[in-house]
Amino acid sequence: MAPTLKLIPSLDLVHRVLDAATTYTLSRIRILESIPGNPFGIACRITDNLTALSAQHLPVPAFNSVTGRRKGQAHLIRPLVEWYHERGVSGRFEIASGDDDPALGQELAQLGFFQSRFSTMLIREPDPALVEPIGVEIDPVTTAAGMQEFLAAYVEGWGIPEAVRDEFKQNVGPWLGQPGWSLYVARAEGRPAAAAILFVHDGVGYFADCATDPAFRRRRLHAALLHRRLRDASRADVDFVCSGADFLSTSHRNMERAGMRILFLRSVWTRLDRA
């Protein structure tokens, strides 16, 4: 049975979770920015606890988002909307419960945005004695060969189109060895079947990404990778672990089974003409 959560919800915890998640995404986008010629048109604006990311030629929502909003920052929205417009990108805004502010919603609505969805952010205390489920083979990725296995599972799990898989694998090769990153591959029937990432930042263990090959779903690979990352993050002496998922998704439900609980919801604001 999972231990009872003792962490008391607070804005400090909310902000630490957001900082870990944002720092991870920023590290990903900086890797793409470092590609010669900046082919994806990466740009970032960071100010006042707010991070605005833009990838002109890469329609990944997380890479074209504003995160880290705080109450009283409604006046910063219009300049960011104009910045995205100048770059030919719609952009979206993410607001965490606890940092919500009627003025933020009013300004976004006036500029043509609407609240399109919610995501959950979950949290749990560390547990260095946790034992991962029996029967799943999980290895940390430490070599180039291991990275190829990781990517084989990753592209299948996320459905990366065949036409761009080689380019994708080349672009994300630097994930191996990034500070604070740990990569994992789970195998089934002797094949790489699922991949996951743990990101440790400022005393927080963030379960950043997990993908399972559709051919191997419903075999508790996602659950096993959650447990493995929870154990490893705990042994890294983190204060807590956290992750995000769509509300009531399979990932959300697996996290709840692993003893994680919702700390806050995050509303996503999207341009009406891009819905």
C-alpha cells in the first residue's frame, strides 16, 4: 500500500513543481536551438517568473507555450501575444490553480483565447525502499547502443511518423548525458517496449516523459517505469517527486495507483481560431 501523502499543498510546492517542469522543457528546447542554423526557429523569453517558448517550425504545443504565470501579471499577456504573432505562432498560455487571477482570464478572453482543457500535476513523497513490479526488465540508458533502444521504443510510443524518425533521433541524441536527466528503457519479449525520463532539479524529481509501444501496452510497463523512477529519485535525496498528465488519462490513473495525488490543475488557454 502506498504511504499517505504528508506534503501539505501550498503555493511554494506549486511553484517548485512548475519550475521543475519548465526547466525540463527549456532544456529540451535549448537542445533544438543548438542545432546549426536553428532550423526550428527556437526562441525564448524569460522574465518575472514567466517563461515563453516558441518553435516557429515545430508545432509541438509545449514548445509554443507560456508557463509560470503569477497573479497580477495580466499586463504581460498582450506583449507576449504580439510576440507570438510576429513570429507567426499562435502560442498558448498555461495557468496553475493557485496562480489563477480573474484579470488573467479576462485579458486572455479579450485577446481571443479560451480555456480549452485541463491537465493535472501530481506529487508524492519519496520512498527509497520502493520495489518495482516483478517481471519487467528496466535498464538505465548509459551507452549509445542503449540510446538506440530507448529511441526505438520512444518513437513507437509517441507515434513519430516514419518519414521523420531518423531526423528526430538525430536531433534528440544529446538527451543522453544531459545534466539532471536519467533515461530508462523497459523491455518485453526481448525488445525495447517503453521509454521514460527522470529529471532531477533543485530537490525535485520530475517524471518528465514516458511512452509505450502500442504493441506492448496493458503490460504494466508504464507503472513499472513510474516505480523505478520513484525509487531512483528517492535515492537521489529529492524532497518529492511529481509529474503531469491529462485528467483521468491512463497515465493519471497509473500515477494515482503509484501513490501520487493531485497537487493542482493547470488550465490551458488556446486561440479560438486555432482550436
